[in-house]
Amino acid sequence: MQEQKNLQSATADLNSLRTRRASLQQQIQLMGINPNNISNGNLQSMLFVSSPLSGTVSNVFAKIGSYVDVSSPVAEIVDNGSLHLDLNVFEKDLPMLKVGQTIHFTLTNNPTTEYDAVVYSIGTAFESDSKTIPVHCNVKGNKTGLIDGMNITAIVSLNNVTSPAVPTEAIVEADGKFYIFIKTDKEPEEHHEEGEEGHDHKEAEKGKEAEPKITTNFEKIEIIKGVSNMGYTAITFVNDIPKDAVIVTKGAFFINAKLSNTGEHEH
């Protein structure tokens, strides 16, 4: 009877050892070591830590001689081939975005090269205090030159959405505001120095009538700038303008400079 108890105890101990052996083998395998290559005469004092992905080491957190546990990051690795685009979209613009939509974007520091991305996920919560919603996009095609953390300028392709736009060179900036010029029939307000009369001192030569002076008057109109693309910029008028208004599309900079130099009003 005693021998039977000893056999049961030995069997239980053996099963416990087998379980512990299997557990240790699993731990060793997680360390990147083949348990079959370990013996009393072939022990390893060094571990090779393999990255779960291929890429470039962007940051190293561990130091030689420091203790590292399973919850401590050792290094940060970036796989630029798997980069995705993150956009922060305002609440008012969210209804215009949908999964599968095409995004065209350029690098802020290199606007000459354009990249394409496709929306694959739209956030359902606001991002911190910015009151924006994150929109995630997969970058398509060429990813050369893209690095994690770069700032980009994105243009979203919308269907059946139009907006007033003018050539970008038609917009001028003054005192932190933006303006365009329209052709007008209004007469410019005249400015006279103190002591001067309100008429032209130049008299026509005797016996000759003065030739009529042909002038074109312009009115400065304040606008709010929108997005720019392909040489055009979307605008919103601060005040309504006539529907048949003729907008200056070239030379707006020089008109603004002329008004600034002469002190004339907005005509």
C-alpha cells in the first residue's frame, strides 16, 4: 500500500516537472532561443531581441546596463512603407467626408510633390481640446520622401460642391485682412491739403480745351480666404457685391501699392 502511495506521489511530481519544463520551453522560445540547442554544456548568456516589424529605428529608450522588464519599451521602430495619413477635421466639415474618399496632399515644406490617400476610418470622438475629429487615410502609390511626423497640406475631393474662387494673384493682404478689387463707376474721394481749393489749379492752355482724362476706378472689397489649389483660391465675401461685378484678376498687387502710396480711398 505504501509503495502505491509512493508511485502516485512520484507520478504527480513527474507531471509537475513536465508542466514546468513545457512552460520554461515556451519562455525560452519567446526569448528567441531554440530549447533543443540548450544543454548543460551549451548555455547562452546573450539574447537577441527581434523586432516584430522591419523598419528604421527612430528612438532608443534602453541604455547599456539598465534593467528592462516586459512593460518597458526598448526602442521605437518606424516602417515608412506602412505610413498612414492623419487629418484633423472640424465638426462643420465632417458631413462632407466619407470612407473611400480620395485625399490629395503635399508636404508643407515641399508643395511640389503631390501624394494620394484614401479615407479608411473616421473618428467618433473629438481630439483633446482642438474640437477636431481625426480622420485616418491609407497612403497610396509612391511614398518616397514621407517620414513619420511630417506636416502636410491636404485637399479633399468633393462631388457637386462649388465655391466662389479667384486666381490667387487677385488677392492682396493689408493690415492682416485680405481683399480683392472690383471695377466700379464710383468716383474716388479727393483729398486736399489745408489751404487748397477743391478744383484743379492747372488751367487749359489758352485757346485749347483740356482733353478729358480717361481713368478706371476700383473698389477694394474685403474677403475671407479659403483653400488654394491649381492657382485658384476659394473666397467668401464679407459684404455682398453686385452680381455683374468685374473682378481684377491681374495686377491687384500694383493697384493696392498705388492706393497705399497716394493715400487714395478705396476707388
